[in-house]
Amino acid sequence: MQVHNDGQMENIIVMVRVKPLFEAEVVEKSCLTIDKNTITLDTKADAKPFCFDYVASDRATQEDIFEKTGRPFADACLQGYNATVFAYGQTGAGKTYTIQGPSQDQHEDNRLRGLMPRVLEYVFERARQRKDVEFTAKYSYLEIYNEVIIDLLDAQSENLNLREDIKKGVYVENLIEEIAESVEDVMEGMRRGKGNRHVGATTVNKESSRSHSVFTLTIESKSKRDGVLNVLSSQFHIIDLAGSERQKLTDAVGERLKEAGMINKSLSALGNVINSLVDISQGKSRYVHYRDSKLTFLLKDSLGGNSKTAIIANIAQSYSSLGETLSTLNFARRAKLIKNKVVVNEDTTGTVLLLQQEIKRLKTEIAECKAKSVQGGGLSSYEEKSQVENLLQSTMELRAIDIKIYEQLNREKDSKLEMLNKCIKRCQHDKARDKMILKLKDCLLYT
């Protein structure tokens, strides 16, 4: 999987991971077959083929998942692109194992660690190798439990609010962001947050995630060349969604049943957003209901916005899970049609003064060269040619930087205009809805 050029529209990358059969499920055999990147589902009516960017069989390792998804997205993030990877699928299909690795009570095997720790290790190792770049990192960790946002780095936090800003996009108000000096700092925070997450036992999964978790690594890199400061900033979201559930399979009652209802409701809202975005990518006019759930509002930039996004669809291959597996594959196939417009988050503001200083220095050098030429003897033709070439090179570099500043300003302007247009459309939609409500009330009054 490769990254694409800046500013181009690109489809969401979708990969499927098949969970191995349990000992009790072996007698059922598998309900699917895999041929390279195509899955064929053996339904009663007819065989249904599904094609994706990558299909990981039940023999695929955690390292395989990282190489196909984690590494290229981490590289893109270090280049200034926003990136999002999230796991989707039914409960007990292996989403948390794919993202985090084995549970704490299992044997600690370094080869089994999940996508999240591998990505963090890789990012910090790459940053350590870049001696010419000043690298800073912050991280946050939250969960959405029964439509309530909880900061997993602060066990006392309650019901945090989502906000939207023209520059920042969608963010969580008062969410803790901890500075990470090393990968060990982030790992410690990840373990702390994992311990605060809501989990519970069902008949399908003894450690079922009862909430959606979102881990965000914010990266900023500063490099200086010829007196010009270049700042790249990006965010890497790693999301472990709670699994869709059927009450007759999980035997959920009481609090577990309430949790399952809220999980299915938010996943249904996610499916509706996916459908609307697919229609938009096909040229249709649709209003995207991001605000129908906390999850979809938080994923607004990752779905249809400025982010390289990958979905890992986790499925079970037993015949007893056929219905859920078919539903997951249909969701993944629709999501693959969504297009995002990704751009490098490059900050050139604040460098105008540095450019002016560099231009002044170059003018001074030119004046000194002229003065030396006028004085006795002057420079040799080789030295003059070398200095002229250096000055031309510097001038070309300054010109390129000037173009970058111009393009960045245009992108910011277009982004603001797009945000304003969306606000106008939302107001028009709300206004039309209010008119319909008033008409309905009038009809009820006169009847």
C-alpha cells in the first residue's frame, strides 16, 4: 500500500482479517474461501465474492498487518499527512487483538503485540534517526461509552464535550494531551488507558469491549534549512470500535443489553454516514449526518476529510457467524468507495521574516562579490562561476519556498470557504426542517 500525491482524491483503504476457527468451531468448517485479495462467502443462495485492497487469512501474523497498514501510514504521518486506522467487525472477531495485542492475562509474547504498539515504536525510531529534525509528540486516549466521552488518561473525567473549529476541526474539549519524550512514555500511557477502558464478559467474548476507543498521536517536526523554518504537523488516530452484537448470540441482559443497544446505535449511524459519503463520491447530493452520534462526529475528518484512512474489517469464518460476516463485508465494500482529499499539513507562517533576512544576506554577498571584482585582480573565473551558481541555487530555493507559502495560503482559504459553505448548508437544512415542523404543528392545530 502506497501513499499518494498531495492534494489528490484517494479512496479509503480497506483490508479484511479472518479470525482462526476455535476448536469447537472446526467441525463447522469455514464459510468462506480466499483467493489473493478476494473473499468468496458460501451463502445458501449463491457464492458472494468481495474484493479488497488486502485480505489477511487466519494464518496472517501481527507483523503482516503492520507491514501492510501500520508502516505505510506511519511513514505518511511523518511526512505531514493525517492518518486514521480503525478496526470494525462483530464482537469477538479479533479487533482489540489486532489493534492492541493479547489481553494482559495472556502470556507476554513480543511477536503478538498489536498494531498500536508497533506503530508507536516505528514512529519514535524513525524520529530518532532524523538528527536534523526537531521532533515533538503528544498523545491522548479516550473512549465513547454509552454515548459519553471519557478521558482514559484521567479516570475522574466525565462526559467531555465535542467541539468544532475552523482551524482545528473536530476536537474534544478538556481532553488531556500528554507530552511523550520517548516511546516508553506513550506505552505507559497506553497501558494506563487500557486499564480504565470499559470491558465485560458475554457468551461470545469473555473480554468484550463495551466502548469505542480512540488513541491519537500528534506529531510535529521542525527542520531548518538556509535560515528557513519548515514545520510539519499531523495526527495519527488508531481506533478500536466496539463490536456489533446480536442479543440471541451474546445472551446480553441488563447493563450488557443497554451497552449493546448503544453500540449498535452508533455503528448504525456510522453505516448511514458511510452510505451518504459513497453517494457523494458518485456525484450525488447528500447531507451527511455526522452529528447523529459522538463516534461519527469525531470521525468527521477521517471519513470524507483530510486524512489517509484505512479500515481493518475483522470477520469470523464459522457458519454460525455467517450473517454478521456478510454484514461486515458489505460495510467494508461500501466504505472502500469513499474518497478523501489528503494534503500535507505544512506550516509556513512565521517564515516571511526569515526569508527577508535570507534575501538580505544574499544581496550582501552579491555586493561583496562585485566589490572584490573591482579591487585589484578580483576572483578567478572558477570562483566567480562557483559563487554565481550558489547564488542561483539559493534564489531558486527561495522561489520554491515562496510558491509553497502562496499555495498554503490558498489551501487555507479554500478550507475556510468549504467550512463556511458546510455551515450554510447545515443552517439551510435546519431551517427547512423547522419549517416542516411548524407546518406539521399548524396542521395538527386545525385538525
